[in-house]
Amino acid sequence: MRTRPHSQLAFIVLLATSLLLSGCVTLTGYKSKGQQNLSAAHVPNSTINVTTANGSVRITADDATRDVIVVATITAGGDTQEQADERLAGVHVTLERLADGTLSISPSFPGGRRSNDACSLDITLPGAEGAVVDTSNGAVTLVGLAGDAEVHSSNGSILVEGQSGAVRARTSNGRIHVVDAGGLIDAQTSNGSVEISGLAHSAVIKTSNGRVVCRAIDGATGPIQIKSSNGSVTLVVPASMGGTIVASTSNGSVGVSGPAAEVDGSKHHRTIRLADQGAESHVETSNGGVTVTIEGADSASADH
């Protein structure tokens, strides 16, 4: 195993308490469950990097908190109940402060992680200037963080709320919901819906077998790129965004409401011009309808 030189990192002094919750046997073997409570000093304007598997991750910014507080819920597997209990006792959740100030959090299991090992992490801290989260078979929730966020999961939903910067979210078999992000949103899933509320910048959204809802606020710059299959698309934009929206579907129709300078096309394909200035947005789906609503202009509303 490659290790970092001592000069590149400083280990954080932790307060950890393990509580054995239960032991059981399942189709995948014996399991033992427990919890570790950890804390570390907070470094202002630092990034947080979390890596786990078979577990959820929740990171919440709380002004009332002075330190980084981590609650780890752990499941360790074994060939016997005794072995599962021993492996649980040997699990280490590491909090490591890197040279650039990044706080890295990850669990390690004795003998390496087994397929039925799991670790969920609930983290509360005063704030973070960016977050990177990588997990599987678990949901991810980020609330009230600054900077950019990059989230990877599978078989789990993603919720990002109040992120001040850009958001890049990837999952499968799970929905993505982003609320009030300050930067570009790049969201991609499969077999799940995508909902973007309070879009203030631009967005790239892709999904399959799921609906898409995207609501942009006044001042949003665009462009907005949406591609789905087997799902409807609802797009709400301010007239102030300007530019053009090209919307198309198969086995569905495109409906437009609100003021637009010009609407051309047919039932399945429409070009909506908001203003001469501005970017070109695209909305594409199949086996679902597209609804485009334009808000916030002084001109009279119309349905197309």
C-alpha cells in the first residue's frame, strides 16, 4: 500500500466511541453492526472529501457547530458471528487532514472490505469550501455547503441543497434533486428522475426512464441542455434568459405557454425564441411530453 510522506498530511486527533448494536446471520453470511462517533478540529475554507461503499453520506453545514462531527454506522461481515464481531471492532474510520487543508474521511475494514461490509456517514461541520463524495448503494445529501460539489453514487439518490457553486452529480437507479445551486449543474442518472429547482446559471441534465423538471430563476444565464427517454420534461425559464429553446419528442407533444417572441414547428418539434441575444438550449425526450413555460416578462401570455 502506497503511503503519503509525513510532510503531506497531518493526522487528526479523534474522539471515537464504538457501540456494538447487534449481530445476525443472513444469506450473505454473519454480520455485526455498530457505531463510531468521531470529532476533529474544523479548518475554515477547507474542502471535504468522503469515500465509502454500501452506505449513505450526509454532510450538513451548521453554524452552531464548532468542530467536524462524524457519526459512522458500520456493518462488518464474517464467516462466523465471532469473526464478524472481531472485524467490526477492527474497523477504522479515518479523518485525515491533507497538506492543502482538505479533510479526507473514509473507512477501512480488517483484511479489506468484503461485499457485505458497509459504512454510512453522517457529518456535521461549520462549513466547507467544496465537497467530493464517492459511494455506492447509498444516498448522498449535501446541505448548505460553499464551493463546488462532485458526487458519485450508484443505486442511491442524490440531494444537493443550497450549494453556492457548481454541482456535478452522477448516479444510477436513483433520483437527483438539486435546489438553489449557484453554479453550473451537471446531473446524470439512469432509471431515475431529475429535478432542478432555483437554477441560477446553466444546466446539463441526462436521464433514462425518468422524468425531468427544471425551474430556472430570473437572472439564469443558460443554456439548458436536457436529454431523457421514457419520461416527460417540464422546463420553466424566465423570459430574461433570452436565446432560443429547441424542444423535441417522439410519442409525445411539445407544449409552450407564456410570452415568447416567436414559436415555430410542429406537435413534436418546436423552436421557441425568447430574444435575439442569448444561448441556444435543447430539450429532447422520447415516450413523453415536453412542457415549456416562460415567466417574468411584461408582454401578454399566450399558449402554443
